[in-house]
Amino acid sequence: MLQSKSGNNAAVELRVIEEQKLRAEVSYLYENSMFYRKKFDAVDLKPEHIKTVQDLKLIPFTTKDELRESQVEYPPLGDYLAVPREKTIRIHSSSGTTGEIRILLDEPGPSAKPPLKVVVEAASLENAGNLQKELEDAIRSKLIVPAKVTLVPPGVMPRSEMKTQLLIKLYEEKPEWLK
């Protein structure tokens, strides 16, 4: 049996810490996400009912369809957002295998500053000025953040299964197709 520096069973101490963090996360989610609060309330579940890892089975399962429906009902981000929109700056989106776009937001990093830089492959660069302005206006009105949209010809952006890695790489070095 492993012992911690305090002489107690390390596995027991770890479990206590895990369960404290679990309770804090469940409370935060319930207090800050309308989507999950409604799911909890629908089955008469309160954060204080979740005390241990074994209690996780009480939480209703969430499907991709529910998240997509939330984004349709509460565009563009859905009602599952658990931080104020003004505290978000980085946007990750994926169409996944359905072709339907899902948007995820992170809290801002220390160097993230507007405008939001967006690169879009346009099917045609005819009327590019109109498309660029429409996209910038839509982002400003829906996400409440200024945006700078750059349109590039079809096929120039690299394809990747790891889309978030691609976004991170854009911050590290500017690819040729974006210059």
C-alpha cells in the first residue's frame, strides 16, 4: 500500500481530492450552463446529489444532436456555454462527419486580442469583398467580437484531422497560403 507524506493511504487521499474537484465542477456547470441546468432539472438532479465518481451515472447523457439543436435554438453558440460570451476569444469549430458546424469556445489566453482572425476558403473569389464584409458583420453581431476575415482560393488550406493543431500552428508561424 502506497502512503502519502502525511502517512495516510495515497489512493484514499487522491480519491478525496478527485471527489472534491468533481463536486466543484458539477456545481459550476449547473450554475453557469443553462443547457446542463435544464438537463439536471429534468431528472430532478441537483449538484449536491453528485458526491462520488459512482454518482456520475445519475447525470443524463448528452448527445451531439442535443448540442446541435441547442445551437439552432440559441444561435450561434447554443445554451451550453458555461462562461460569459465576453470572456471568450478563441473559437474552435468542426463540421465533424455530419457537415454541420459546431463551435466551441475557450477562455482567452494571455496574448489573445481582437480582432478575431478568420481564414475562409471561398468557392469563388468573385464578389469576395461582399462575402468578406458579410462574414465580418455576422461574426461581430453573433459573437460580439470584431473580426478580420481573409478569403483564400479553394484547396489552398491544408487538410488535417487535427484541426485545433492547425489553429495553434497558425499562431506559431504564418503559413505561405496566409501571407
